[in-house]
Amino acid sequence: MIHLNAFTQCSICPQSKGQWKHPLDRSSTGYRDLEYYAEMARTLERGRFDALFFADIHGTYDAFRGNRDAAVRHVVQFPCNDPTVLIPALSMVTPHLGLATTYSTTYHPPYLAAKLFSTLDHLTKGRVGWNVVTSYLPDAEKNGLGKILPHDERYDRADEYMEVVYKLWEQSWEEDAVVRDTGRDIHTDPSKVHEIRHQGKYFDVLGPHLCEPSPQRTPVIYQAGLSGRGMQFAATHAEAVFVIFPNTTVCRAYCDRIRELAAEKGRDPKHLKILMGISPVVGATDAEARLKHAEMMKYASLEGAFALFGGWTGIDLSKYGPDDKIGNVKSDGMQFLAQYFSSVDSTREWTMREIAEFLSICSVMPVPVGDYRRIADELERWIVEGGVDGFNYFSVNTPVDYETFVDLVVPELQRRGLFRKEYEASTLREHYFGKGHQRLADDHPGAAYNGNRRKTGAAAAQARLSA
């Protein structure tokens, strides 16, 4: 069965720059309105989506022209609000939909992260996921949020960070620590609440965890690492991986490799779901879809797209003219970009203007355009040829695109037997792994810290995590 997440951010037209001007897009004012997100969540629940996922950043994008002016002018993920505070409210209007958010290991101490996600898991009755990221924007360091470490060291620190939160979530409280014994006047048995006494290279955390065990104990762990070190981290920790690739051939190679890495770490590769980023433009007919896409392009901001791309890569595309061909520009960063766009369409000699137009509609995501049957075909093709388990769906105009997808594409997927017609369980982890699987799989390294559980493969997992 296909898995479906919806991507958004507490900001304005997060990935499609300029769409705030589109008459159907409500993100310019909606991003600061709770009812806007409640409507979005109710639509996704009606469509039986696994989760609504909130991305987040810390700092501004200032690579384009060497300053943040373009990012501010074109609302390039600025301004943005904190998504974590939305989750309890949205859980009140959706009894089943998962609610996930990005949370940085660079800027938040693990003791506080553990408290936050346990709280959210309690309040949502087990529907929370955490996209684990290591942050990189220099702007954030200048604002006192923490020192930016070299790329691989960020992951080394994040590995230890995860060890700490696993100990807090899985080890600190025994399952039956809360007794609520009115006769003996004992609410919680102190002999069953333990300090974790973690001492490592980056963190010293005594414990105990401040929260009693939540329905999932550990939130569903998402990760989006595509680098070699990031893949190692994802293969160790992730239960779902966010990926973006230009074609199914490259995607299949990644999927095969990360599943191999998970197996090498003692995990069942089926315990790791791979979700491809995609942004379909859907119509009742192909002609309607093409018209919608053409209308979107009228509002696109090419400068905003370059500012977004520069924030991700550090590459300042303002140095080049609109008709400069990317293959003629000699630099390591630009050669990587040239390779990427060659894999999108090797028959074109991409100019800077064409790249900006491409990036302006959902950045580097594939953007299939067609009627609901053609879009269902495309999703099915990525499953079969690309090897993914599902999709992280990016809207262009929000929230109307979610409504169209739910009304047109979801029923088609259901008719084909590719997507659920009803939720079968209540927690986010169960949406991915089936009813009864509320907690981490026994082969996940975090499960090794829970003394109440069976340890099939878990002792080895703990040894690998601590190595």
C-alpha cells in the first residue's frame, strides 16, 4: 500500500516562490491562522493520509547576492512560525492523522527534545513524528543558536544525541512505574523511574526523563540524509526517509543502497519506509491540469527560486546571466547542479533562466502535470520503478491543491487497491507498520534500551549505536 505524507511549513508558499500572489493560494495570511491549518488537516484526514509534516528552519537564506534581501522580498521561508505549537490543536480536529515536525539536534538539547516529543505524543494519543535534522545555516549561529559544526561531525554529534533521547524515552521509566495506588498514596513508584547517567563526548545527561511513557514512547523517526554520512545515519535511526530524485533510475539505486545499509546494521529493511518528494499538478482532464500549471507559472518568482536554492546549497546564481548555459560554468557547486539538471533532461542545454523557471514551482521536486488517472499512473511508476514506499506530497497553491488531490487522486488510488479506504489503527507508527506496532521495532537501536521488551537483535543494535 502506498504511504502519503503532506508537506507544509509555517511560512508562505514554502517551496513555490511567488505563489502567494496566486488568487487561489491562501498561505500569505493563512500561515499565521490556526483555522487554515485545521482545514488543511481535516482535508488530509478525509483523504486518509498518514501524516501532515511540518518542515522548519532556523535562520535566513542569504547566499543570493550575498544578502537576505531577496529572501525577505520573496518570502523565502521568511517569515516563519514555530510548528510544534500547532500539533496539539490539530490533533483535536483529526482523530487519526499523524502530525510530524522537523526539530534540530544542533540547536535544542536532547533533554528538552525528549520532553517536547513525549508531551506531543501524549496529547495526540501517539500520532507524532520527528524529522531529525542537523542544521547548517550560518545565520543561525550568528543569532546565538549554537555553533555550526563540519558536516560529518554534525552527524557524529547527532548519533550521540539520539542515544540520549532513546535512553530517556525507552530506559528511564519502566512500563508499570505509574501505579496510581490511592490506598498506599503512591502515584508513581520511584524504584521504577531511573536516571540514565549518560556521559559522552557531546552530552552529559543525568535524567530521569521528566515524562511518563507516551503511547509510542519514541516518536516515529524521519530523516532526510542523502549524503554518504547522512545515509549511514538514516539507515541506523530512521523509520521513514524523505528523498528527492530527478528520475526513477537514480531513486532505485538509492533505495537499494539504503536498504542494504539498514540490513548491514541488523535491521529489517521493511522497517524503513522511503518517501519520495513530489508535487503533482492535478486536473479533472489533462487540459485542465496544463492550464493550471500555466497559471502557476504566471505568478512564479525566479529571483525567489534562486534565493531558495542558494540557501540550500550556498551557490549564488546571481553571478550568471539569464542565458548562460550551466554546462559552461566551471565550479564544483555548479558542476553538481549541471549533473542534476542533466539527469532531469539530458536533451536540453539548461540556461539559468530555464533553471529558475524549473525551480520556481516546488524547487527540485518532480512536477507531473495531468489528469487524476495520469497522476495515479505516475505515482505507481515511482513505486514500481523507483522502489519507494510512498510520497511526501508538496502542494503549490495551499490548501486548494490538497483538496484537489484528495478529491481526485486518492479515490483513483483506492479504486486500484493501492491506498487505504479507512484508517486501521490509531498511532502514526501503526499507519506505517500495521496495527499493533505502536512501539519501535525490536531491531531498532532505540529499542535496545527498553528492559521491558523482547531483545530480538536489540543487544547488537545497542552495541552498534554505542560504537
